[in-house]
Amino acid sequence: MIISLSSSLKTSVVLTLLLGFYTLGHSQAQNRPNVILILADDLGYGDLSCYNSASKIQTPHLDHMATEGMRFTDSHAPSSLCTPTRYGILTGRYAWRSRLTHGVLGIFDKPLIDANQFTLGQLFQQQGYATAAIGKWHLGFDWQTVDGSKPKIGSNRLSNVDFTKPIGGPVTRGFDYYFGVDLPNFPPYCFIEDQHTVGIPSVGDTGKKGGFNRPGPMIPGWELVKILPTITDHAIKYIEDAGKSKKPFFLYFTLTSPHFPIVPTPEFMGKSKAGAYGDYVEQTDAMVGKVLEALKASGLEDNTLVIFTSDNGPEVAAEIGIGAYERTRVFGHYSMGPLRGVKRDTWEGGHRVAFIARWPNVIAANSTSNELVSHVDLMATVASILKVKLPDSAGVDSVNILPALKGEKLTQPIREAMVHHSGSGDLAIRQGDWVFIDAKSGNANGARAQSDWFNKQRGYVDDNYPGQLFNITEDISERKNYYAIHPEIVSRLKSLLEKYKRDGRSTPGVPQKNDNTKNSGDAFAWVPNETTP
């Protein structure tokens, strides 16, 4: 049965029919799969031992999940930064079409997802699912202030935000329940439940203590080390409660690790051979293991699709201590694996990420797929699973990857092409073997990367061409730039990228409008926002 979400209700007859359809759909939902999406933060393609046999980090729980399901080797976050990736996951739309053409949302920024934008959570809700978001949000809240002016942090490191007022957020964008933090290194330093902070942030943190790299209001006694265990406990409790209910559920569980600040709990310190970062990744693996165990104990394992992935590549910024490039020299651990680039970059290491899916009796155990897939594909895939037809304005960049998940023999690629989005706003387009970066370099980190040692080791040499063209199949490390050798491929890919910009979508359907003019095919001048975290 296919139900159009955009059907207009004009007569009582239609209302009656649709009510009958809804009732049937709601009843069928009882036998539809639960879905859990676990999103790590800043986890590199080479961090998991099931993706990198030479990893200095052991991830037994995720390795086991891979043996029970499918591991994708060519999966990509829609951006190499967290906010735009999260936008893409929940809307099925590239974030460079939104107002956020580069960077991430800043402290106390307004919601990035428009109130009228159809979301993944709403898709589940309309099909009778319970929905919850637990963990990091970083897509904006509607903060209200005591003086009616814009939210700000004063010299006393406190804010004019009225923390007694509702703040919107996930519960206004398709989720019945929310518990988590905006992000661990942004104020306010406190938990948020549904539309309110848990307590009033009444202490002004200096921004220098214990990983708080941005000053602002904090709950007295706030401890960064407790964030990951606490959100994990809430995810487990949600699953346990779901096991007592007959209603199917969607859990969007967004980890705060291994994002800065690197704060493994004492029992994980020194466990890995990759320093504190490696220890934190091993704790991340353990938290996933706890969630999977809770799912099994609740009797929901066989009817639940679980997906684990990351929002972008590994962090490299100097303020986190030992970043991804420095780890290669100090510990011999390559968070980016064989890839070039890291978080923020347009190169593969910025956005190619681990993607593991487990769904008993549907996804073959111990299977691997090299199909080109993206996080934006979740919208169309879920719609296919639930047999729902999306409106023309929804999931404009989303492709149904269910055939790949089922291991069906494909006669052609699932998607025509994929667009990559860097932290600085540069775009690249991948089609088949080729990726074209529409910029002089894939480096969006600049000098902060401190990667001279790494570049020399890998044999990377800068050039002065206006763009970069790589054959990913034969050169996954992106060493040889074919820009001047294959101008016909450059022209073809650039034309397709411009078409995707103009059409407001990269999938078949009615053309849509982008929210900004920068990526509509017309050039315009823009000014970078605050430095990305």
C-alpha cells in the first residue's frame, strides 16, 4: 500500500478513506521494524578494527555487529562537519541548500531545520512510530532571553538566556522525546530534556577548565566525563521501555564521542594503543555494546534495524591535544585509514565513514557492500521500508538503498552521483570511479592541520590547478590529480554539479528551490561565520 503524504483532504469521503488507511497503516506498524540509528561524532574511517586490521584501537562490539550484518566500504556523510551532516540525515537534503553553506551552527543559534521541512522523525511519527532523539543535537534551539535581545554571553560568562522558558528543538522536529546536550564543548553546560534544560545553568565557566573551550553558563558540578555514560543510560532505558510496548520505535542515538573533549572514564584509560583518543573510541564501542545488549534483552533484536555510522572524519585541530595527523606519527595509528584528509576537508577522509547495518533475516550476516551510499539516503530508504511515497519537497537528495541492504544483485549503481560538502563550503561531486573537487584543494583545515610529516610519508604534492580530479577506484588515497589530463570528465562532472544546484535536488522529481543563492548556480560573495568547533 502506498500512501501519499501530500494528498489534500477536500471531502468527507476522502477523509473517511484516509482515516481507514491510517488505521490500517498504524496496525501494520506493529509488525514493522524498529529502527535505531547510532551516530558517532568525529570517528575516522580507520578507527574501527573491522575497517582497519592495523588499527591500534580494538572495537569488539562493533566488529561483532559487522559479522551479524553488513559493512559498507564506500559510505559517506553528506558533509565533513557535524551540523550539516545531521541536517542531511534528518531531511534527506544536502545542507548546502540550506542557509548554512559552510561551517556549523554557533552558540545559541536558531534551528537550522525549517519548521515546515519534513523530517525523518515525522515520517516515522506519521506511520505510528514512537520517536526519540538522545544525545548530541547541534541543529539549533529557540532560546528565549530575559531582555528580548539576541542570546549572548556576558563578561561574567553568564547569559541573558531565560533558561526557564521552552526552547523547542528535537520535539518540534519529529521526536516525541529528547534527552542530551547541544554539543559537549558549547554552553550551556547541562543536559536538556524535551524543551527545557535540566536545572538552571547558573555558574559562569571560564572556558579553560577540563575541556570547556568556550566560556559560558554551566550547571554547578557539571562533569564532561559523565555525558557519554548518561546519554547511554537514557538510550538503554528507552529501549527497555519500548520492549514493554507494542508500538514500534525510532531511536536517533547521537553519541558525543570521540569528539573533543576527549574524556574517557577511568576504566577505559590506557586500554588502547592510540592514546586518550583511542581509549575514548574503545569506550564508544563499549557504549554501543550496551545498547545492543539492551535490545537483545528486551526481545526486540530480531525485528530491529540497527545502523552505526559517524558524522564526519577524525578531528585534527591542535586544541584537542593529539589530532589525527599527529596520531599517525606518535602512535602509528591512522584514524583516516588509507584516505586523504580529515574532518572539514573535501578529500575522502573528511566524509567517507564506517557504516554498519544489522537487521536479522533481512540483511545477510558477515556481508560487505561497496555500493556508493550517503546518510541522506535514510529518508528514501525508510520510506521504502514503510511503503510510503514521499512528497516532492521531501528527501530531495535521498536515494533508496534498501536493495543494497538486502544484498540484491544490482545491474547499475543505486545513485547517479553524490555531492560532498566541506567545512569551508567547497563542493565536490562523485560519480562512479571519479570525484571532482570544485576548488584548488581539498584541504579545508589550512595550516591548523600540521600535516607536513604525513604528506611526506604519503607522497602528497600540492599543485596549482583550479580544481582536483581523482580516480577513487585506482587511487583511494587521492595522490594523482587528473584535472589537466581529463578535462572532458571535469566538464561533465562540473555540469552535473551545477544541474544539481539549479534543480534544488539531485534525484528525479519536481525541481525545488535552495534556501540560499550561493548554491543555486549563481555566484555571490559570502563571509565565513565563526570558526568551526
